[in-house]
Amino acid sequence: MERRVIISLMLFIMLISSILPGVSARSVHITYHGDTEILQRGHNPVWLNFTLTNIFNRSLDIEVSVPYSESYSSRILPSESFRLGPHETTNISVVIFPSRDVERTEIKLVIKFLIYEVDEVNPVETKEEHITILLINPAWFIQPIIHLMGLENDWVWQFVITVLFWVGIGFLVVFVIAPLIRRITEKTRTQIDDIIWEIIRIPIIILLFVYGLVAAADLLPIGAKYLAIINKAYEITLILVITYLAYKIFHDLMLYEGKRLAEKTESELDDILIPVVEKIGDIIIIIAGLLWFLTALDIDITIFLAGLGGVGLIIGLASQDALSNFFAGMHILLDHPFSIGDYIKLEGINTVYRIEKVGVRSTQAYDVFNHEMVVIPNRLLANDKIINMMKPDEMGKVKFSVGVAYGSDVDRVMEIIEEVVNEHPEIVKRGDKKPLVRLVNFGDSSLEFLIIAWIPNIMDQWRVAHELRIALYNKFREEGIEIPFPQLDVYIKDMPHS
């Protein structure tokens, strides 16, 4: 019984395989005759030879494709598409022609073999061969010297000429060009060119030295593996130098100019934003350099970027209050509802604050009444009603009321009040800001007069009001004008009999 089941399963599998040949992974056997890492000097073509064998008992159509690149062209011989009969074997060649202007490049070829059933549109199988070709030639500016001396095939002399050329370039830069540029920058009025030259001088010399070393080493009779390591070291050095240049240019030039311009402006926005921009710029430059470095090491940064995005999301959720305060700080700095030194009041809070410092996350203020320094989160300021006591100007009003007894001479009372107010040296007495005295209410115990007067500085309002009240009290006593106090008279009509 078990044997019958096994035989039935085998027959079923064979039937499915005959109906769906595409599921087989061994339709055509491909053999590559050569190295997967090839070092090619000069512009001679590179031949890549393959043997293809159809292991099926039916014909298959084959297509061969090579990716396009500006550094080379390619041909497939005898043809890029052909039919392979049952159990038939054939040889093909992929010929790579390096471009004439290529000095040094690494070609990562992916040669694809698409295998089709006859007259079918979709391939039943795709196979790939990965081959790396390192193309190396003398630099374009050295090639004329080599051609003139007839040394196209003498790699030893090409190496010597390359080394001597770059040594000469190094001496020229260090002892001629650098001092000349230094003298030119010292004669200019601006310091920008001096800063730029100080930033790029050493990196340029390093890059020239390393590039010359790599260009000469490429001509040595060593294997492609070691040359690839040298080129990778040069690429990493280039990344480090460029990252360093970006960091120095950002710090020593852009931030330097930003801080210098910020000192000339009266706005506080640039003074506060520059440190923020500095921190953000540092993070961006370091992360970009790190990602470039990982890419040069052939490390897939997709997972790193996904993780970085996840970390950013977690940090964003965990720091909602900090971000809220940050954006509120940006809103305050842009909207500019107050300045350093302004006196403000918040709705519902009976105190006066003097603004001492506006930051991106909080504002420091001095509590005038309680003699305390208060740190206010910017989101509270952005969402509250702010009364700026210094806008539209620093002038303020002294506003208070006084009551006199019923039966007093109203006209005389008003004359006394006006006289006392006008005698105070800090009361403004011009234009539409002259003092006002008005009878505003018939109170339960007194006639109530309202005094409104302007003063030059609003922060003196409490002191001036105090001085005016004292002067009015003394004047009323001299004139015999009574300032009543609340009282209650009780009249009893009938006394109860005991």
C-alpha cells in the first residue's frame, strides 16, 4: 500500500513537471570560463566566455543582456538571442569595450540569461552572472607624456612618470601656489577668502597626495583585489575629507558670517536661531557623512534609515512638550509680541513681568511685585492673552477714584482735584493727554470722582497714584472737605415693652 502511494506521488510530480517546466531550476547549465574579478589595463576589449548546455529534451530560446554604462560598450557574440536544441551545447562571448576617456573605474557587471519556452513571452527561468572589472589607465594629463615617449605598454615607466608628476605637483602647490594665494588673500579687505583658504589648504594637499599615491599604485603589477582595497581606502579618505570640509565651512564660514551679521541687527530672532541652526547643521553633516561612509563600505543603509526614522518618531512622541515649546518660541520670535525689557501682564494673573530673555523653549521674566525670576514655557505665552504695557509707547495712565461727603461744593472739589493733579511734576498736561476729573457716581456714602492722568513712564503709575492720593487727602483736610467712610444708621420706631 505504501509503495503504491509513493509511486503515485512520483508520477504526479513528473506530470506536473512536464506541464509546468518553468518550475525547474536546471533548464540550462551555464559555465563561465574566467575570473569573477578582472583587472584590465589599457583600452583593449575584455572577453567573457560562457558555455551553455540545454539539459532538457526540448528546444529553448535564450536571450543575453548586459546593462548599459557610459564607461563601456558591449557586444554579444555570435548573437544576443538564439535557440538551443535539446541537450545542445553552445559557446558565447560577451565583449566589453572600455571607453577611451576612462582612467579608473570599477564595473560591476550583471549578465542576465533569460530562458524561454519556444514561442512563449515570459521567461521560465532567469540566471545571472556577476563579474567585476577594474579598468585602470594613466591619468588623461599623463597619457600624452606616455604616448610621446612610446611607453604605452611599459607599466614600470608609467608608474615612475606618474610618481614624479605628482611629486612635482605637490612641490608646486606647497612652495609656489600656497604662498601666492596667501599673499593675495592678505591684501583683500574681507576675511572670507582668508577663512576659505585656511579651511581648504590642508585638505587639498592631502587629497592631491592621496590621489597621486592611488594613481601610481594602480599601475603596479598587483592583483585586482589589492587595487580594489586601495581604491576603497581612497574613497573613504575622500569621504572623510569632504565631511571635514563641510563641517569647517559650516562652522568657520557660514556661522561666522551669520553671527557677525546678527550682531549688527536689532532683531533677537537671529541671535536665538543661530545656536539652533548650529546644532541642527552639526547633526545633518555628521549623519550624512556616516551614511556616505557606510555606503562606501557596501553596507545596506536601508535598515539604518528605517531605524533612524523609527527613533525619530519615538523621540518626537516623547518630546511633544519640548517640540510644542520650540515651535511656540519660533512663533513668539517671528510675531514679536514683546521685546527684552518690556513689561507685560498675562490675562487672569495680577502681576507684572519684565522680559529678561526669550529662548526657543522658554522665556525668562522678572516678577516685579514679588521680586522673583520666573521661567514661562513658550507654549503658555503663545496660547495666552499678553498685555504689553510698553506698546504702543511707554506712557501710562494713573486712574483712581475719590469720594467726598454729600453736601460738599462740587465745583470746589473739582478745582482742588485739578489743582493737585496739575501741580504734580510728572503729570502730562499737553494735547489730548491732559488730566481729566469727572463725577462718576452717587455712592451710598459719598460723591465719587474719577481722576485720569497720563504719565511718561507706565511703571511709575503706582508711585504717582500714591503721591496724588496723599496730596488730595491733605488738601481736603485744609479745605474742610470731608472724605466719608461707609456707615449704617439704624432707626427703631417702637421700643418693645418689657
